[in-house]
Amino acid sequence: MKFTCQRDRFVELLKGDYFFGTRDVSMTAKTARAMFQHGIPGWLDAMPDEATGSAANSDFQQLATECD
């Protein structure tokens, strides 16, 4: 299926994630503090062994590589 056919759905998902707070990112006090103090590398280090929410589907090794 072409992107243009799904563009409106994609835009709605992005608007929800970035403007209306519908994203589901795991944030405990510990992970939030680590992110604000040390950025994404700190957040990655502070993540629990079993991530929840949308982070559960993340490739943390790839994220760490991209942060480097």
C-alpha cells in the first residue's frame, strides 16, 4: 500500500504522540531523572530489565549505538 493512502492516519498518529500525549513511553521517577540529567544514554541505562509500553518494542542495542 502506498504511503499516500495511509498519510492521514500517519499524521493523526504523530499529532497524538507529539501534541496530545497519547504515546506510551515508560517513565518512572528514576528513568525520567536519568533522562533529564544524562539524556537518552542515561534513560537507556536506567530502563528496567523488562521495558513496558512502547519502549518494550525498542531495540535498545540499536538506540545505544545511535547515541554513540
